[in-house]
Amino acid sequence: MDIILLGPPGAGKGTQAKKLAEKLNIPHISTGDLLRQNVASATGLGKEAKSYMAKGALVPDELVTRIVGERLSGGDIKNGFILDGFPRNIAQAQALDEILKKIARGINLVMDLDSSEPVIIQRLTGRLVCKSCGANFHIKNMPPKNDMLCDYCGGELYQRADDNEATIKTRLEVYRKEVSTLIEYYRQKNILKTIPADGEAQVVLKEMVKLVEQTDDSLKV
Ligand code: AP5
């Protein structure tokens, strides 16, 4: 099944995508993670993306679309994929349609995780991320079992550079500016489902699994 996760920063896209991807045995493709890997390895693309990310602005569509196109050409997507953080505007959504058309694929389900601003700020200012495997934790909500070490791989945990209140506010503004047209785009295609995402992670995941089970894998757009 080919799935897109929408939602504001901190709605839980990364957290839920990781669990859902394990459950469905399909890859979790996060443009944020792919961009951060490029920044960490100081690739040409990473150097270009770095300043946009630090400000909380969108990286230019052309760069992000190129990364996604390359990632979706991998053989591991044959049973499906979960896109997290892409598309973020109409130009990216249309570029994605083109990419998928070329590989005879289409989206089955778009899940929009709906979360409120106070919850988002609390989640992002307490988020911890594993340097090795990218797993997410939270200082209070989902603390790691061992102080500052990842439960899954033992990697070191860190706070993302863009998880400070000023940058979070910019990321939220950028998100709000683009989201309504994007939501409308997928609503028109009849594949959009909204999920309340302020609640406990397990409850949100259960709701997402239910929606996946109700979706007909053969109906792609
Ligand atoms: P990206 O990495 O995609 O960041 P984001 O969209 O801001 O989303 P987040 O990763 O912050 O939030 P999330 O929803 O994944 O929340 P999480 O699960 O971690 O993008 C970063 C930057 O890259 C962008 O600003 C932009 O510059 C660039 N970029 C990326 N994609 C791009 C694109 N397509 N085009 C252009 N530029 C692009 O959860 C957050 C915290 O809450 C965690 O600590 C978690 O443990 C906790 N938590 C999650 N769910 C729950 C719950 N239910 N209950 C309690 N705690 C919870």
C-alpha cells in the first residue's frame, strides 16, 4: 500500500510512520531524515538545504523532489511505502504524481494527523532523536529506558537543531500556509482521512491501522 502522512511538525508523523512501516513491512521514507542525512554527510545537496532547514523554511521543491524520485526508484518499495513530510505543497504533490505515473504506481491513502499547537510545542521542545537509527523519543512522554541512549540500537540521542520555539513557530507558519490547498487536493481525489493526533501514540496508531485495513489496495490515484 502506498501511503502519505500529512500533519504539522510534531503531530507524530515520524513516530507513527516508523511503527506502521514495521507493521506493514514497507519502507518509511521521510524527506526530513533524508535531508538531515545529506546535511550530516555535507553532500552538495545537504549544503544547499542546511540554511533553509535551520530557519524552518521549505527546502526548494526541485531538491526535495529529486531526493524523493531517487528514493522511490529503489526496489524495496514493491509492496508499498509510507511518505512522511512529502509532499508539502501543490507543486510537490504534482511532481509526486508524475514520479508515480512513470513507475506505474499511485497513492492509496493520505492520513492527515491533526494536532493542536500547545501539544506540538510541548512535544517538539522535548523530542530526542537517535543519531544512528533516527528513532524518536520524548523527555517526558516517551523517555528512553537508558538515559540519552536509544532503546532500539543503543545509539546516542540528541535534540534537533530546529526544535527550538522560534524555529518551531516558523515551521508551523510555513505548514499552515500550504496545508489547506494540499488537503483539498487529496480530498478531491477521495483518499484523504483525518486522524485526531493529540492523544496517546498507541491510540493514534490503532486508528491508523484501522484505516489501512479499510482501504482497498487496488484503488490507487
Ligand atoms: P521534518 O523532519 O519533516 O520535520 P517536520 O515536518 O517539522 O515534522 P517533525 O519531524 O518535526 O514532526 P513529526 O510529525 O514527525 O513528529 P514526531 O513523530 O517526531 O522536516 C524538517 C525540515 O526539513 C523542514 O522544516 C524543511 O526545512 C525540510 N523539509 C522536509 N521535507 C521537506 C519537503 N517536502 N519540502 C521542503 N522542505 C522539506 O513527534 C514529535 C515528538 O512528539 C517526539 O518526541 C515523539 O516522541 C512525541 N510524540 C509523537 N506522538 C506522540 C503522542 N501521540 N503522544 C505523546 N508524544 C508523542
